[in-house]
Amino acid sequence: MPTSHLHPLPTVPKLSRVGRGLAGAQVLKETLSVLFLGLPLVKEAPLVLLSALPGVVLYVLHWNLALGRVGRVFAAVVWAFTLLDELWGLFLFEELDSPTRAQIRMLHWSYFLGLGFILLALGELGWRWQLRRVRARRNVHHHAMLSARQRR
């Protein structure tokens, strides 16, 4: 009867504390943006609400990131879509007829904070990916050296 080799299942790398913190900061920024930018715009033009639906989905996904429930690959996809949504929101806001000076100032703060969080999160994910790759390569080299010594 053949014996099976038990190998542990590979674990999906989870987000670091920094990644979860950036997602939490993005959730806070989005909450404030909805309260101070989104609600007044919806009162002015209710059709704007339809363009906010992708942002609502991303809001829920950022909560999942902040709680650490997803892996890094999924997080990278969410952050990439967040970048697109941020650019889309800026484009839509530029199309408004007459935004007030306060709305423009809040939009710029929201945009640059969001862009900063997104770039930091993507950079941190890339750095972790590279670090894991280097460690895996080092681990393979280490195992090759051990097996070569054992053959002697």
C-alpha cells in the first residue's frame, strides 16, 4: 500500500498591519468624502448616485481589507480598481456645472489623500511580494545545498 506524503497546504499571504491600516485610512477617507462631497452632490443631481455604485462596492471591499480577511493578490486587484475609481471620480467632478470653492478644496484633499493611500498600499504589496520571492529563492538554494551535502 503506497504511503502518501503529507505536505502542508500553501497559505495565502495575508495583508500586513500596514496594509490593513492603509485600507482603514481609505475607508475613513471615503466615509468623509461621502458625507461632505457625495451627499451634497446627490441632493443637487440624483443621477450622480449611479456613478457612485462602484465606489460603494469598493468601500465594502476596503472594509474587508481593513479587517484582514483577504489575501494580497485580491488586495492588489482592489487597490488597482480603487485607483481607477479615484480617477473616474475626479473626471466626473470636473464635469459638474459650478462646484463651490469649498467643494473643489475638499475634492483635491480627498483625491490626493486617496491617491497617496493607493500608491502606498500598492507599493507595500509589491515590496512584500518581492521580499517573499527573495525568501523563497533563498529557501530553495538552502535546500539544494543541504541535499548536496547529504549526498556526499
